[in-house]
Amino acid sequence: MGKRWAKRWTTSGKDHRKNNIHAYSVEASKITTPLQWMLPPSKSHLIRALLLAGQASTPIDLLNVGNAGEDARSMRRCLEQLGVKVEDYGPDGQVLHQVNPIKFEHHAQSTKWRVHGVGQAGFTRPASVLNAANSGTTLRLLGPHAGMIGGPVMLDGDHSLRRRSSEDLWSTLEQSGVTLSLGLGEERLPALIEGPMNHEDLEKGIDLDTSRSSQPLSAWILASPSLPCSTLLRIEGTNVSSRHSDLSLKMLHHFGGRIVSHKQSLELTPYPLSPPDTYSIPGDASMAAFALLMCRVSKRSIELQAWPAPEDAVGHEILKEYASDFGLDWKGENLSPLETGSGVEIDLKDANDLLPPLSAILALGEGGRLFGASHAAFKESNRLTKTVALLTQFGLDASLAEDGLVIPGGQSISAPPEPVETFGDHRLFMTAMVLASAHGGQVIGKGLHTVADEDFIQRLISAGVEIKPIVLVPEID
């Protein structure tokens, strides 16, 4: 698997003053009329489209980017630091300019991004750190590209991302001849990556373990157009979230790249991209889980807009397949509550992002078991243990199983007696906000929703939920 990295650093902090905690105060909605729920653009598609467009030599228009989450915007900012130019266009086709420009920031009203790529191996060394914020996808997909640039490139993220491991990716970069300096202990970032990659090392091939995450596999797939030479990527372990790596391969081919697939390996070959003039980003199917949860909690009909085609749902089409089991009637764009559902067992091997909201849906319905989700432990939080902890705060019960959760049905939400901890995880936070809309409460994690869905809070407010930002002062030990 290649040599271990030679350099590590560690940090420690003592006697730090505790920061105030930013949260929301939530009061239940008294409105019972139907509501509209527009899905944001799929961050999985948008992040990949940005990276591929950045490696092209002709401009590409990315459509349906309005309400793009912070994760996708992190990839955009990083690419602009690497020399890619991105223009914002409004719904009427007009070019949008910031009144008070902030470098590498999108225009909030843009619905189309025109990406001017730099061509094969055209990324330039950034003048400052590439900050992926909360986006593990952005961080990992940029890893091989940082290794192709001569000289040191630093990748970093927020406090949550700093605690998440990317060891499987770092190991593959070392095998390519890249030098790394990484964190030791709880904080795994920043990562200082110094290339360029070595031809002789690449020609030997690279071994990749995909049993914990598919993102390192996607990183190498999406880096293939710009590699300095061909290499054989040998895949070890059971590939989790395979629908996302399949999406990377599908989009690479759509943008004109070439990869030859074998049963347990991929032949990665540098090849100039010939992308389409436009690429439309589908709605994010995973975000529909919160609309389904809102339907159960509020017992209101919901008009769900921008649900993608099954091939673009990236494993999350199971929401529609099991809707009636959840006690929901899903016809066209309309969701409405049913009198009864049924207990279910659902494999989340390719859809572990659904774990928090689905657990709540099952608890309020007929219960069931979610399995195949052991890799959820490597997300922003350990989503297995933290989902149990979150539900407990609302008086809901769930228990850990070997690779998932068992959730009894027929439960009811209780108002949380204390501020609800969401563990820095945007999907836990969004689940908590919907649950709090039933009886009120205080939810910690102000702004976490912007990772994936910029308009989430405003959508709840439009549904009659009273939401106000508050500051909680921590107790002094």
C-alpha cells in the first residue's frame, strides 16, 4: 500500500475560553395548509460537474445552480483559486456582478454558472490554502489534483472536516510519489501535499481500499483527464456508496473522458475532455427525505418540486419506492400522509445519508430496520451513534445494530427539555429542525443547513414555523 507519510503535526489547546453557542429557537407551526418544497441542486452532481468543467478547454454552462449549497460553493471557490474562471448569470440571462465584490464568491441570485476551464493539467498552484470548509467531497476530489501541481499545496477545512479521516486517499497519493504532511490525533488537517506525481510510481499502479468511502475512488476517476501518465487503479475491499463512484464514472464519460473498467480495477488514462456546451444539475434526491419527514410530522400535504429522474437519484430513489411503507402517499409531485404504513427493512449501503431523517420517519410510522450503513460512522459525525442520540432528545427510541439501527414504530415526538445537540452534522441538524417544528425547542447548529440547502430555514418559515436565531452562553467549568 505504499510507504507511510514521514511528517505529522499535532495541536493541543488548554485553558481556552469557551465560545458562545449559536442556535435557533423554534416554535411549532399552526398552519395546516399544503406547502411547497423545492429541492436544491444535487451537490453530488454539481461538485463533479465543476471539477470536470474546470479541466476542459472550452466554456461550459452549468444550469439549475440556484440555491446551491455551501459544499458545492466550496468546490467552486477552490477551483477559482486554481485558475478556473466562473461567471454568474441570472434567470433572464444577464451577467451578474457583486456590488461589493468578494473574491471567489458566487452571486446569490445566479441560476447559471459559466465555467471557463484551464484544460489538461492546467491548474496552477494557489496563492493560499484551499479551504474545503465542511465539504469532505471537495477536499478528497481535489487531493490528486493538488498532487499533480509542482510545489506544496495546502488543503484544509472547518473543525468538523478536520476530524474526519481521509487516510485511504492519502495512502494512494503517497503511492504516486507525492509527499504529505498531515495532522496527528483528533485533527487530521490541514494536509500539505507536495507534488508532482512520479511517472515510475504511477506506472506500478495504485492500490485503493474502498470499504470506508467511495470518495477516494471518485477522486482518481475525476482526476484521470489530467494525470501525467496512465495508471492502473486496483480496488480492494467492498465498495460502499458505489452509486456515487458510478456517478463519477458516468459523468466523466459524459464530459468526454476515457476509463476502461475491469472487475477489480480501472485503467486511468489522461485524455482531453470534450464536454457538452451545457449541463443541467438535477435536484438533490437525498434532500427529499426532509420533505417526507415534514409530511409525517405536520400531517400536511407537500408539493415536492425538482425530484430527479431515477438515474440521477444516486441511490435515494428508495425514498419513493418505500413511501407507502412510511405512511405517505406519493403521486406525481404531491406527498400526503396515509392512515397506516408498514414496518420495513432498508439497505442503506448506497444511501447512508438518509439515515437520520429515515430513522425519524420510521419511529413516527411503523418502525423498521436500517442496515448496510456502517460507513455512516465516517461522516461529519458518527451518524449511527449520533442519530440515536438525536432521536433520544426528542423522546424517540432507536438502538444500534451491527451495521445500522433498529427503530420501534408508533412513537411520538416530545418537546426537548434542553437545547438539542446536532454534533456539527448538517443532516442531523435538518432532521432536528423538522422534529422541533412539531412542539418547539432550541436547536444547536445555526447555519449548518447551508452545506446542502441554502433555503431550508426560509422554507420552514414559509410553512409557518417560527424560527429565530439565538445565542446560548455555555457554563464555565
